[in-house]
Amino acid sequence: MNSTYRKPLIIFIASFALIGLGMASKIMHWLPIQVSGTIFGAGMLVQLFSILWLIAVILKPKKK
């Protein structure tokens, strides 16, 4: 794997922890609803950011 793809992919995979924590705390009522929703939303935003970053890395012209 190319090393330029590594950081966005690691962030994308790590964001599943935020999403899982947000969903679990919402279902199990561990945290208040607002906090759970914020954690879940933050995880989704991190995934969006990492996908856009990966697209930018893929479409970036290579230096010769």
C-alpha cells in the first residue's frame, strides 16, 4: 500500500470507534442523548473528512 493512503485510511477506520461508542451509549443510555448524538455525529464527520482527504490524495497529480 502506498504510504500516502495510510493516514486517511487509519483515521477512517479509527472513526468507527467513535461511531460505535455513540451508538452504544445511545442504545444503552450510558450518556445523555445530546452527548451520545454529538459523539456519533463527530464520528460521522471524521469519516467524511477522511473520505474527502483520500479522494484528494487519489486525484492529486503525481510529481515526475
